[in-house]
Amino acid sequence: MALKEIMAISGYSGLYKYVSQGRNGIIVESLTDGKRSHISASAKVSALSDIAIFTNDGEKSLREIMNSIKTKENSGPTISHKASKDELVKFFSEIEPNYDADRVYVSDIKKVIAWYNQLQSIDMLNFDEEVEEETNEEENTKDSEEVKDEKTPAEKKATPQTDEVKEKKHSTPKKAATTKTKPASGATPKKS
């Protein structure tokens, strides 16, 4: 399953898989227990592929952060998200030494670690395959756009406009004649 199909929902613990569009919202399935829920259209839902961590140089995608944790932990579980503040900050500094400590809060670090542990527990840490799939999709999209842009030599050759066509395009339209009807003689107009 790709990170774009895994969702974090504000106000709900854990991660969810998108199932389908529902009435006034979406249907999701919990990755923890498999229960399905209807999530209102007004809920804040974020795909993990859209989440990034602030660094001093810009942003780093959640995929890159997860891969760093995966490499450090040799694909095993990491520290608990319930560890002390100092332990969490120290761990995250080892994973991403360049993270922006002013904009990345301890609560953000807890979420990332909890998400990693949840994905690791259900063996869903194969992010490299997802990057290859996205690269292939981008190349296919680029190729199809190039095909659309290609024109035949006949289409590329501009057809010159005749003087008559130019005159019709640039001439001002003539006003239509308007006629006013006069009341019949001896008739008086009605008052409202």
C-alpha cells in the first residue's frame, strides 16, 4: 500500500486506509483493527505522502524521515512515542539533525514515531518501491503530454487569412434598425 493511500485524521488515533467515497465524506478502514468508519467531509484528513517535516533548509518528506528511522533501526521497531521529551528530541536529532526545532514540536515527533511503529508492526515500510512507481507514473505522464503537443506538419503550417476574413473580424457590427409603434389615432395611453 502506498503512503498516498494511508491517512491521518485529526481527532482520531492511528492510521487509516482510504476505502471509498461516502455520503458527505469518506469511508476509511483502521490499519490497527480493520474497523470501517465514515469520516465527515469537514474533518481534517491528510495523506501521509502529503506530510513533510520542517528543516533548516526547507522541508523533508515524511517518506524520507521514515526511511531514516527504518535504516537506523534496521527495519525493526523504534522507541516508544510515550518516551520522555528529552529522549524523543535526542532520537529525532539523530534521525534528522537538520530539523527545525522551532517549528517541529514534540507532539509532531510523537506522531511520526507512533506512525512508524504502527506501519512497522503491519510490515508496511516498503517506501522504495513506491518511489519507483511514482517515477514510472511521472515518466508515463510526461510521455503522454509530449504526444499531445506533437502536431503534424500540416497542423503546424499556419494558414494565411484573406483580406475578407480580416475585414469581417475587425469590422464593427451594424446596429439593427428599431421601430417604435405609435398608438392608434384617437387612442389614449392607459395609465397604470
